[in-house]
Amino acid sequence: MIVIQEAGLDGFWIHRALIAEGIESHVVDPASIAVSRRHRRAKTDRIDGEALLRTLLAWKRGEPRVCAMVRVPTPAEEDRLRLCRELKTLIGERIRHANRLKGLFFAQGIADYEPRNKDRRERLEELRTGDGRPLPHYLKALALRQLEIIELLNQQIDVVKAERDALLGEAATAGSEPEPVRILLGLKGIGTGFAGALWSEGLFRTFENRRQVAAYAGLAPTPWKSGTINHEQGVSKAGNPRLRAIAVEMAWLWLRHQPGSALARWYHDRVRQLGPRSKKVSIVALARKLLVALWKFVKRHRD
């Protein structure tokens, strides 16, 4: 018996249960399965099941490009991913509540209040509206509730950061070989946040070449060549969106902290040649080059 299933919200527990029973199981990326390009096409469970079956038959015949099979992480790897992702979620939630409170105050003519400052409660008592009135009763009660949420999020963020630092410290000292985390932390411009995210989102995997690294991050170029037509459509964005966002953000910081590096000089030369409007396109190219360079750097030390 051979089973194929789409990667989705069910996670990988079904795949692991099938493997434990001795059943051959494959998890496929649903976006990689070819479908009709008609504007309106039929879609039912039966049609999807037949498409999965045809994909599995082609895969077993030795056609690797018919789809992209997912490399299922181990339970430990899957659990480790939650730490950096939870930290990003909590920070985004704190930003959302702080922006909501600042928006409510701005509607009353108050533009200089920062809910994340340590003196947020003392400043709240001193606030006056744009026309000189004290804060209305219910607005002040709402603001206090929002501050309680922000303070709770601050505590949770500190806890998650401590857990992340403990995990990175354990990874940096475990084993006799140099670990990716310790290697990355030795580079200027890469702190615990970037090192942990790079390690948990991508660099713990095994890649054969630089094309696989760029493709996994969704930073691989997408050519369009047909007859006399030959142009680039930009990056594919088909890989891990979190790793792609981390790589782009890290590229901007790389220019600040490593201005004399070869990659930074390449970026500035490219922008000089193509003009300032090419900055965003060039930073994506720099992110791809930087991610590949870090993968090679880590791989060379591990090997």
C-alpha cells in the first residue's frame, strides 16, 4: 500500500502514523501539482483524488519534476520551529494593540503617547485631549485594558526570548563539531534572533546546491523564455515565506553592519549602474546571495 496526501493544516501526524504501521507515505506540496489553466475549471474531491493518484504514479515511474514532495521534519524539528514563530506572532500582536491605542488617542488630538514606554501608566494620568479636556472615562478604561494586554505580551515575549536563547546556547555547545548557531553568531550583524530563525527555518536542512537553497526560500529567479520572448518574472515566492522575509531583512542590516564586504560593494555597484529605483530589486538579489553565502559558510565548517 502506498499513500499520498497534500501538505495542509493536519500537519504530519497522519504521515507518521502511516509510517509507524509500515505503510509507504508521501506528502506532496499541493501548489506543485499541475492543473488546467482554464479560467473556470471543475474542482471536486474526486477530481483532486484522481490528480493525486496520477501524480503518485508519475512520481513512482521516476519523473521527479511532476511534483514537489515535502521533506517531513522530525517531531523535534517541528517543535523547534514553534519557538521563533511564536516570538514573531507575539511581537506582531503587541504592535497591533499598541497601534490601536495610539490611533484612539490620535482621534482625540493626542499624538505623543507611546504605549510601550516604561512610563506608560504615569503618562496616561497626565494626558489631555487636543481641546484641553482630560481623557473621557470609558476611553481611559479602554486604554488601561489595552495596557494590561501589552504588559502581558511583554512578559510572554521575555519568556519566549529566554527559551530561544537557552535553545541556541544548547545548540552552540552540543557536539564536538562546530554548530551552525555558534558559527552564525560569530558574524557581525547577526544576533540571536537572526541566528535562531535561520537555523530553525532553513539551515538545519540538507541541501545539495545553492539552487535548492534559493528555491526553498522562494528567492529563485523565474525566467520566461518562449521563442523570441526572454525576460525575468522576479523571484518565485514558492518557498518558505518566513525564511524569505528573514533573508531580506538581514540583507538590509548587512549593508549597515558589513559595508566593506564584497556583497555590500556588489549591491552599491549594481544600484549605481541601474539607478536608485533598482534598490528593492537589488536587495532581493542581495538576500539570495547572502543566504547562499551563509549556507556555504556553515556547510564548510560542518564538513
